[in-house]
Amino acid sequence: MENCVRYASVFEAIPQHIRTVLENFVRIVHHDHIRIKSRSWYLFFKFVKAVRQHVGDVAEQVIGAISDLLPIKAPAPDDDKDEDMSSDEQDNSEAALFSKQLYLFQAVGYLSSSPSIPAEKQALYVRTIMGDLFADMEQHLPLAESGNVQALNQIDHLVLALGTVAQGFSEGMPAAPSSAGSGRRQTPEKVVADEFARAAEAILVALSQFNTSLNIRTACRSAFSRLLGILGGNMLPQLPQWIDGLLSASSGKDEMAFFLRILHQVVFEFKGEIYDVLDQLFTPLQQRLFMALNEPIMGTDDQVQLGELRREYISFILAILSNNLEGTLVSDRNQACFEQVIACVMELARSFESSTSSSKVAFGILTRMATIWGGPDVGGTGAAPSPAIPQFDQFMVDRFHALCWEVISDPSFRLGDAQSRQILTEIGTLEATIWAKTGELMMHNLRMSNSEGARALLLALQEGPTKARIVAFFSTNKNLTAARPNNRANKQ
């Protein structure tokens, strides 16, 4: 098996021998020796993955031949906890076997998605395997509700198995013609997609009932990302239910960060298609995230998880702004939390000491907001600002402009540091954008300022007010050092 997997490319030239190899693989995956059997499950999956284009004519036979290996048996709560077990015994445990068993489910997904199999047959193979998983889940739901821990573990395993079948099917499908190099796959025929839609509904039932369980949430999050590859935009109407279940009151910062990463992917993939759904879910999502971002830090782990959540949060906001979904942030439904979003991004911009990357991205987000809602460029023309949002011009000067000088004037902001210079460039770009959108309003603010830095910037602008000159003023370390604001004056 090892040799066949290693040299699987040979079978592209001699596909007529794949059947013989698979017959032997099916025999070995039933081996009596547990170590050989469990290792062979992984090798079986690897071989099927490699030759999936040529297995359509034997897929039904192979799936039927390994079906007796697919029933799942989750360990009882006290199983596999003996610290004195040898490595051999640990490999034989129910938990260790299940991690290998998942390779069989993934292989089933690959076998079912072979392009030479008609859609009706693909649906039949998927229905046969997942139907048994549905029946098992239905049997264990009442037991889990009554507090049976083994039943809860069984549901966790069943959700993972459903997601793994979806993963194999999605990865086994050919790439979409218009997505060369993007990795995006074709979507299956409706008859097949309907089977996976049933899986999504079954998983949502489990998630809604047991979302206080970390294991269930983790399994469902994994299944969600895998089903997304098959169902695509058809999952968007269910997105509020997924968020409600996956971001429960007991969800940790690491879970939220991971789910934001998935949402980032969803925004990138579906763009305009997700507008209405994102508009509906943004406020409850923001409220849960804001609570987590403002929780007290209890130790090093909390600090690390908070940093990761912050990075994923601003990446998510940037994805919204970069994919023409900014209207969701200021819609009638979400306008109440827009100030909260601004405050959170500004706070992250101030976090240059703990995370220069987060600070840099946060300043970039503020620049993007100024560009989107600041209206037409009026800097240097003498015209009055005309922002897309009423009074946003004054807001930019009062908040964004003030933030730039607050960070620069902070004694802990090291002007000579390489990473700080990257933040300076972002600050310069933001200041240039504010000037372009507000013109004389920002110039008046600079004239009224009591700082050396503001006066130096005014002198630079007198030579010819341009966005490029403002960016250069902040990006050139030597000029900015001389123009550094007087901290005492600023505080006064």
C-alpha cells in the first residue's frame, strides 16, 4: 500500500490496473491486526485521492465493500484516560481509531464525486452513507439531551464524519472553469447538493441543542467550512443560525477568531450575494465580539487569544470595506453600532506597542472609511466638503486626525523603528486622505493647534498642498523627528 501510494502517478499511464489495486486495498483495510488496519485506512484514502479520476466504474463496489467499517462508536467518558498505557495500546483506543476512520469517510467523498459518475448515482452514494449517520444521530439526540455523555460524544463524532464526507466530495470535484488558479471548485448538481443540504440541517439541529459543548461547536465549525465548499451561496440564508450556535455565550476568543476567519472567506467568495445576510447578522455579531474584546485579561493565554481575535476582527472589517459591502456598516439596522466599530478600530490603531501589524491595518481601515464616506476631493480647491454621511467631514478631523497626532506624540512610539515607520506611512496616507476630503477644515484645525508638528506640516503644505507631500512629510523620519508635537502642549 505504501508503494502504491508513493508511485500513484504511475497509474495514470496504466489505469486498467487500478481495480486490482483497490481490490487488494479493500482486503487490507479489513486486516485483523489493528495497527495494520488503521494505517491502511489512511493509505486507502491517499490512493483514492490520487486516482479519483479513474474510479467511477468501481466506486459503488468499493463503497459497498468498506461500508462495514463506517459505523461509528464514540468512547465512553472514562475510556482512554489511563496515563500508563503503552503507545501500542493508545493506538488501539477508540479515540485514536476514530481519527483514522475519518479517512474512510473522506475517501467515500472522493469516490462519490468522480466526474464519470452521473449526478443521480453520486447522490445515491452520498445518501447511502450519510443516511446511516442521520439515523444514528437521531437515535442519540434524546440520550444526549438527558445528559448521557457517551451519546454527546457520539453526536460530536457523527458531525465530524458528515463534514469529512463533504470535504472529500468537494475536494474531489474538478476546478471551476472560471477559477484558474483560485482553487474554487465546481458546484454539484442540485440532486447532490440537496443531500448535503440535509446534512447541514441535521448539524444545525445538533448545534442548536448542544452549543454549550465546546466539542460540538468545534465539530460543527469544521463541518460548516467544509459544507460551504459544496453548498456555496445556498448556505447563506442559514448563516445567522450558524453564528447563533457557533458563537454562544461560552465561546472562547480563539473560537471567535477562527470563525471570523471563516466569515472572511465567505465575504471574499460571495461578495454581493452576502449583502442582505451580512446586514442582518452584523449587529448581533458585533455585540458578541465587542464583549469578548473588552473582557479582562486573566493571563498569558488570554493575552495571546485577545491579540489573535483583534487581528481577525480588523481583517474582517477590512474585508467588508474591500468588497463593496460597506453599506452594511451604516444601514438603518446597524447604524447604532457603527460608532462602536469606529471606536474599536481606533483603539486597535493605538495598540502599536502590543501589535504593530494590528495598528497598521487599523490605520488602513480608517483611510478606507475616509475614502468611501468622505465625499469628493476638495483639498486645495477651496470648495466646501461634501461627505457621503452628514457631518462625517468634521468627524474625520475631530477623531481620525486627532488620533494620528495622538499616536505620533506618544513617547513610546519609536520614530526610528522600522515597524513604526510602516505605521507612519499609514498615518501619512490617512492624513493626506483627510486633507483631500476636508480641505480648509483640516487646515484650520492645524492653524489652531498648539503643536510644533502641526506648524511644521503647515509649512510643508505652504510649499504646495498635495496628498503626496503630506505622505512624504510623515514617511520621512528626519522631517517628522524635527516636527514631533510638543506633548505638554498637546495635553494642555
